[in-house]
Amino acid sequence: MTLFPPNPLLTLAGARKPFDSAQFEAFQSLWDRYGEPELVALKKAILPRLLFGEEPGTRDDVSESRASRNVFRVAARQAKRLKAD
């Protein structure tokens, strides 16, 4: 199954919108429940480290899989956005 969250920056009409933490948390619940367990575990391991400014490792350290590298990139972007709020 592939899940895509609502766009965190734009409305459906393409207008800029503020970050919606409730929308973010709602999608995280879906991710936790339906995401691939190893990817969910990976994100849960690296997101807090990113939020607290710790070194999460490099993408090469994370995994060889494309999906794992994507999780790493998404977690890095989410951490940056979450720290801004």
C-alpha cells in the first residue's frame, strides 16, 4: 500500500498554507498502523535524533533500499519543519 499525506505547504487550490500539526499527527497514525514495519521503525529511530540535533547517520548507513533512503529524506525534512514550529 502506498500512502501520501496531504501537502504540508499548499492547499488543494495551490495556495500556501501554515503547517497543520493535527494533519501531520493524523497521517503519522496511519503511517504507524499501515506502513512497512521496518520503515516505521527506521523513522521512529531517526526522527527524534534529528529533532534533538543528534547525528542520525548517513543515508548509506541506514539501508541500501530505496524505500529506506526515502524515509531518511522525509524524516530530515519533517524534523526541519517540526523544529521551526
